[in-house]
Amino acid sequence: MYSYTGKILRIDLSTNRVSEESLDEKDAEKFIGGKGLGAKLLFDEINPEIDPLSSDNVLILCTGPLTGSLAPTSGRWCIVTKSPLTSLFLDSQVGGYFGAEMKKAGYDFIIIKGRAEKPVYITIENEDVEIKDAGELWGKNSFETEKVLKDKGRVLSIGVAGEKLVKFACINTDLRGETRGGNAGRGGAGAVMGSKNLKAVVIKGTKKLSYANEEKFREAVKKSLKIISENSFIPTRRKYGTPIWINPINENKLLPTYNFSRGCFGKAENISGETMHEKIVVKNKSCFNCPIACGKFTRFEFNGKKYELEGPEYETIALLGSNCGNETIESVAYLGYLCDDFGLDTISTGNIVAFAIEAAKKKIIDEDIDFNDPVKQGELIRKIAYREGIGDELAEGVKKISEKLGGRDFAIQSKGLEFPGYDPRGSFGMALAYATSDRGACHQRVWTVRAEIEGELKPRYGIEGRAKFVKENQDERACCFSLVLCDFAPFNVNTFIELLNTATGSGYSKEEYLKTGERIWNMTKIFNIKNGVTRKDETIPKRIMEEKLEIDEAKIGKDSFEKMLSEYYKMRGWDENGIPKKEKLKELNLVGFL
């Protein structure tokens, strides 16, 4: 299997059994790899209705056929599991070098199941796989864990939040190295890892990939590199990274501010990409084989102490910055540092801290905390990581605490996953994107923001064309996340297909490739249906649905939202409750899954 390794590694922590098996070529043809084939494997491995924190759940480390290849941005890979935060399908896309090293070790997928009797970590060096005692590592946070293990290979680890089963704990990889690391940030994969008593996975490999037609693949790679070099936005992205979006998103009044009660932050310039570049950025960092190099290594001082950090990214700044009212880039970087070290998703954490502030002001919870108070916010983040006091409640996520204590109208989430950094009242298409995303509110499945603010989707505040745009881009991104390549690669579908076909020897047409994306999307939808998801769950909170932002047009309204959702379901070949029709399942070769 060209550009694949053709092997799956299985590790059962309950029995300490390690085994290998061959990758199914027919499954690879139907689902490509990464997210898509990870979803198929998840279906094969578990009953979709299991408790995500039980030993029955699996943690699947997934590469795609282009992971670790010559293709630019091929450092991407993903983790697939059942989310403890949402109880839904979860794929969490990751950058850095771990995925490429996994291919060098000879594995397309690593399936980890069961639960160790005591804390362990796994080392993998080609075919040599060992399960080792992690007693001395348990209780350490991510940075210290990586420091202890980094000489053994590429490190995947959890902090104390994962050990404590915080429902939005993330998994970190190589955040302290010279090269760029990454986070499996959303949905609580770190809690799944913690539930297995698994502290870390360390991997090292020496194998090389082979390609179906290396000469043509190298030609396709050269063309893709030329596309990157000629793209006018790449130099800006390289210089400022994702934080370059803070000012334009704020100017267009969709920057989350004070728990999504506003879309414009008066101190946005202080936390912008330009200010960050000027004040705290030391150098760029790059993922494996990526010419864009958008990662930022920063040094800063906060409250009399000096810190080093990879980041913060746009999402961290939006949610821990403006959404929590913090007015300096140093204060945001400090909170981001805490989240990385504890192993917490910065998006969910920023939402939950902002919710807690508003809940405290409304006397729903008894906590001394306020906007623009990063010291006390940092103390609350620590309580969440260690599940102390109110932190134990907040560790369950904003949906569950609002259902238990109150505040549902301003608990900013969809299907249990907290919103990322774009207020849908300033980008109506994102309301549909969040509501229909397979893992809950997510901007990576489709990003309508640029198309709306730059006039591709008109009117600026409207629903016309959004359903079509969301559906088509969800299918295309499902393919990209199965290859796996980066969101930021400025390629059209034809470039992705040429890279895939020449690397693997497959013969995807454009229609077949996009149909594969649609198959993957329906596959994850079926998983969620089996966990009880219906139309009533695919919605947005009352604040976002009914309140307006700073301008009158920025109000979605329930009627408009429901019209958009019905149009989307119809385009997908689903019924009015969001269930794929038999004809659609037959068309996608998914009969028998639902």
C-alpha cells in the first residue's frame, strides 16, 4: 500500500497484549485514512453507546496516506475516540512531528484499549513496543513530563487535568521542543487517556515511505509548493500566525467578548497579532515538512515571573482574552501557559471561565472572580485542573454545569462543545456550522467567516447560500482531515487529489473524492444518532439565537436558523429530523451502519 505503512498496532492495557494487523485496503479506499478511516475503526471497535471513560472506549492515533510524506504540511495527524465532554464522535486534529514519526515507526494507526491497573506509559521504536511503569510521572504536568521523556522520542502526554478526568482535558505533543508541537485540544481526549491510566506515548522510527509514482508525486509536490509560495496571504500568516485575525474579526464585530455578550472588544489592539509580534514573539516554529511556519515561540513576563510558551494562537487569545475581558497579551499568554501545562483545551476553558464570571455576577455560583482579572482567573483554571471546589463542577463543561446550577441561556455551546472564537451573530453561516458539526461547536469543519466578511456570501447578515456552502465545505474538509494535511494549506480540491493519487496509486476523480468526504460525514453523523442526537440538539444557545450584537442586523432569529437548518438537511439527503434517508445510505455504501 503505497504511502501507507499497511499496518495497525493494537495495545490492550488491561492485558498488556501488543499485536499487529494489516490495514484493510478496501476500507482505505472508502475512507482514505485519518479522520475517515479512524471513524470506521471506531465503529468497528466499540458500541457507540458506551461510557466514554470506561475501559471499553478506545483511543485511536490516526495518520493519513500523506502524513509524514513529501507533501507540504504533512505533519498533520489526528486522534479519534468517543468524547467524554459530548458523548459524541470526536476527531481532534494535531500538528507537530508525532504523526510523521508514527509513520516512520511503521504504523498507520495505533488502537489503544482497556485500562492499566496502575499508571503506565508506552514506548514504541519501530517494532519494539513496551508498556512501562509511569508511577514517577503521574501527578506531573505536561511540560515536566515532556522534559523527562523527550530524549526517548516524540512525546504524547497528558497533564494533571487528564489524570483528573476533566471533560475537556487535551493531549499535548512536543510543546517544549525546538520544533513545533501540538494539542489534541477539543472534546476531552486527554480524559480518555487519563481514564486508561496512560500518562504518555513516546515514539521513534527509522522506516521510509514509498510512493506509487515517485516522479509524478514529486512533480505534484513542486506544484503545491509553488501554490504556497505565490499565495499572497502566506507571508502575513508566517509573520503573525493565527493571531493576525484578532483585529479584523474585532473590526467586523464578531470577536467573543465578555462571555459572548458583545462582538467588539475595546482593547483588541493590545492582544492582537501585531502587538504579540512586537512584544513577546521570539521566533517562528514549524510543523514537520511545513514551509508556512506559522507557530510562534514566545517569552513574556507576568506578575513578576518569566515564562516561555508556544503560542498563544488566535483561539486562545479570543477565548481567554476578549471573552474573559483580559487586556494585555502577557495576561492571555499566561493563562494559555497554565492551560498547556495542566493539559486543558484553551477554547473550552476560556468559555467556562467567562461563564463562571457571569454566573458569579448573577449569584448562580459563589466565586470571587471578574473580567480582566487574570490572576483570579488563573486560580480558577487551577481549581478546574485539580477538580477543587467549584472547579469540580466546571470540569464537567459549560453545558452540564448550566443544566445543574442554571445559566443555560448564556452557556455558549452546541451539543456540549463550547464555541470557538467567532460569534455567529456576525457570521450567520457559523451558526449552522456550529450546530451541525459532528463533534459539537467547531470552526474547523467549515469556516464561513471570510466568505461572509469579504462578500462571497451575501447579504452580509443573512442565510442565503449558507446551507450549500456549509455542506460542501464539510465534505471537503472531511477529506483533507483524512489525508491528513493542514487547514492552512491554500490548495483547491484538484491539488489534494493529485497529491493523493500520485502518492498512493489511487484514481480518485473529483466527484469520487468529494463523495468520499460525504461518506465520512454521514458516518460520523450515524455514530452521533446512535447516541441520541436529533434535530433539537443541533441548535445554538438563546443568547446567540435571540440577542443582537452592536448593530441591528446582527441578530439571527429562530425562524431564520430553522430555515437554514432545513435547507441543509434537504441538501444532505436527510429527513427533517436530520436522519440520513435509506437512499442516501445506499448511495454512500453505508447500508447496515444505521
